[in-house]
Amino acid sequence: MTGQPLLQVRDLVVQYDGLRALDGVSFDVRRGEFLGLIGPNGAGKSTAFGAIAGTVRPTAGTITFDGRPIQGLAGHRIAKLGISRTFQHVRLFTSLTALENVTVAAATRHRSRRTARLRAQQLLEHVGLAHLATSPVAALSLGHQKLVAIARALANEPCLLMLDEMMSGIADHEWSHILSVLTDLRDTGLTLIVVEHIMEIIDRLTDRVIVFSDGRILAEGNSLDVQAQPAVRATYLGEPIA
Amino acid sequence: MTGLLKSPTTHITGFAIAIASLPFWLIPNSGILAIAIVALLYAAAATAFNLTAGLGGQLSFGHSIFFGLGAYATALLRQDLGWNVWAAVPVALTIAVVAALALALPSARLGGVYFVLVSFVATLALESIATWASDVTGGAAGISLTVGSPAPAELRFENPLGHYYVALILLTTFLGLFAAVTRSNFGLRLRAVRDDPAAAAASGIAVARQRTVSLLVSAALTSLVGVAYLQYISYIDPTSAFGSMTASMIAMPALFGGLGTLWGPVLGATVLISVQQTLNPAFSGLPAGLGLIVFGVLVMALQTIEPKGAVHLLRSGLRHLGQRLGTSKRTAQPAGDSLT
């Protein structure tokens, strides 16, 4: 499960005009680890995702991936180095089918269209959507769209996969399916970071949790230890009902 | 058999044959032939524009830059150096591509409204430069080429029908290229960039590079239309090369007909150029901007009715008609860019 750090974030600052979204955040992610990022809305979790993936430009600090500084690199270069992400609001290519959404990412790794398409078909099968491959993504349920987003992120053949709120807005009947896909991903040994509000997912899947609050790290440790901390309860989880 | 009937190649071939036959039965006089030639040329230019704006989502209001550079480069090389048009074509094309590169490098990352503004300012600047550099360009009076004796091999025809077929060949080639790009990996990347640039980058796609390449190809094709236009009219001036009316006549057909669709620019050019050419005599004594207003009103009216463009309106109208006649079977629409 554990190993050498694959990702090292040091003193990361992201400033938007008057708002300091991240304020000197430092953490490591070890190879094969499943890390959970939790915290209230606006705490800086998704900004940290964006900074690592190249969607957000850091104001200060360093991000080292596999021994190589990546802060400020363009998003596609970071993706090519092996970091993939999904988005909180899914953000699929809405004019394309499910298969095309995955193929276009697979084609960045496979020059042959045929090979890329084959790989995309395998990935859709892996997430249980082979039967919807030719469907327009706009016609899919939110749960299916999120599965396409996972398949698209996997098509980039990542070493580190970052999943942003996969379970939010999901219908009850899709919940267990997505959970099993996430469990399978963990079992492959892929390094994963998830942003998630549903603590059951965090409890069941993650090796370690980092709690964000006001752009800083409030707590860090395994899920149960972190949830027991008074500061975390006060800021994010609330007190249990007696 | 069904696959063959649905193939864009079959549609484009059928279109080319139908349009090639038109002069023999539906174009009764030279006035209508002239409108048809201009419509075909602008349909070709709009198809080139559609490659970058429709597939890549990079709208520009300055494709007249490439049209004008193609026309001016050919005019100057023919007039001052006595070059054959075929010798001038590679030069015209190179100049347009270099101009596109100069435009793309600082602005391709920006996309959206910034590129629209940069391209519009650039074409207005070129119009001013062409007017100012009168020693080279003839200034506002432009360049009138000596027509000389007909030489079909050099695209100089005694009968305007020759220009009609040149324009048709150009348009058919561009449509074939557009269909091929749409179905290629490059086309898939362009559509991904258009739909969501940030998600495309996160999928490993170099967004700025896709936009730049599509713009270079589009610029090269548009410059060829400029060359064909010059060969037909034998005259070019700063306004007809780089002016806002020319910029509109390239962009509006695709916007009107349906961005990203194969047939949208063709339908758009047919409607808008016909309206513009028909109204030209009525507007001759009025301010020059009135033509643009008519274009704008038509596009806005259509956008209100069918935001995806006239080709979608036509398709749904035909489907509706088919249903009323009881001959239509409702079939699921495939996703992605319509090649209809």
C-alpha cells in the first residue's frame, strides 16, 4: 500500500485577487496510496486538485511528481506525465458519444485510431458501460456520466488518478456500482486522491485523509482518527446527535 | 447499401454532380450564374472557416485576412512579376499560413472572444495598410488585372462557366476535407477542445496546438478562395479583400447554416449570398453598412428560431413533413457533429 512519495506538495499558495484559496499547503502522496481530501465547501480541496492537474496556476510553492517539478506546467503536459483527473461537474465532451469521449483521451497514448478505440471500449466495459458506448453523453444519467469520466481519465493511463466528488448527486441505484468501480481501482494499486463529502466512502476506501479548512490543512491521518479530532468536528463534521 | 447512402462521400459526390448540372437547366442567365459563382466561392470560404470555428470552436471575425492576402499576393505576382497563377498559389498560401501563425501564436491560448477581437482588429489593420501602401497595392483604387486572352489552364476563362466549375471543385474538395477531418483523430480532438478546453487539456490534448493547426489549415484553404475570387473578378481592393463585409460573408454563412455541420455553410452561403446579391442594386445608393445589417438580422432571426442553424431547421422540417406524409420512420439521432 505505502511506498515512496509519488507526489510532493510544498507550501502551495493559490491566490485569486483578494481570496487566498490555498495558503501554504504541504502534503505527500505515496505510491499506491488512496488519499481522501475532505473539508467544507470553499476549503481549497478542488483548488489543490486544479493546481496539481495544471488547471489552476499556483501563486507560490512547489509540486513534484515522480521527482519532477510540475507546478505551472500546462494541463496537457501534466496529463502526459501521468496525472489524470475528473471534475466535480463532470465536464464531458457533450457533442461526443461515450466511446468518443474515452477514445479521444486514449488517442493521446495510442497513435492508431483502431487501438485507441479498442482501449476505450475495454475501459467502458471495465466501468460497466459497454452497452452505452454509442450513446450521446448528454443522454446519460449523472451516474453514468461520472463513470464515463472515470473511463476517460483512465484512458490517459495515469500513475495518479484524482477523482472530484464522484458520489455527489448520484441516484441510489447507481451508488453501489460506482463504489465497486472505485474499490476495483484501489485494488489495482493505482495511486488515488479523492475529494469526497460522503464519509462512508472515505471510511471504506481511503488509507489516509487530509482535512482542508480555509485554504489550510486542518488535520491529517487515518479516517477514524481524523474524525475524532475536535477541530475537525467543529469545522466540518459537526457533533454527533446524542 | 444503407451505409453507402449515409456516407458523406456519397452526399458530396451527389451534391457535386447536381450543382455541376445546374447551368444546363436551372441557371437561365449570366446574372444568376454570377450569383451562383459568388455563392459557391463563399460557401467554400465558409467551409474553411467552419473547420476552425465549427469543429474547433475558435470563432474569428477576420478570415478575410487570409482571403485578402491570397487575392492580393496573386494579383501582385501576376501584375508586377508576370507570374502564372499556379506559381502564385504556393506563395499566396504560404503568406496566409504565416499570417495565421502570427495571429495564432499570441492568441490561440486565449480562444473565445479574445480571438474574435484579435482577428477583427487584424483584418481592419490590413485594410488600412493596403489602402496606405498605394505604391504597392494601388491604394483604395485597388489592382485591376489585365484579363488577357483566355487560358483555361491558367484559370482565365472566356465563359464564366469556367469559374463556376473552379468554385465548385474548390467547394467539393473542402467539403470532402471537412468530412475527413471530422471523422479523424484530429477532428475528435478539435471537437473535444470546442466542448471543454480545460477537460480536453486534462485528457492530454494540447489545446493551443489543435487550435493553431486548425487555423493554419483553414487559413490556407481560405487563401485559395481569395485566389479563385481574384481570377474570377480580375480586381481586388482593400475593402473587398479585408473589409468587414467580406469578413461577414465568410463567417455568417456558417453561423446561419449551422456551425460544425457539413452542409450548414453551403446552405448559409446559398441563402445569404443570394439575398445580398439580390439586394445589392437596391442598396447601391445607401450607406455601405446596410448589407451587414441585413446579414445580422437574418442570422439573429434564425438563431432565435433554431440556435443550431438552418440545416437543423431544414432537417427537422423535412422530418416533420415526412411524418405528416406517413413515410418517415423515427430513428435515433447519433451524437457528435452532424454530417448532414
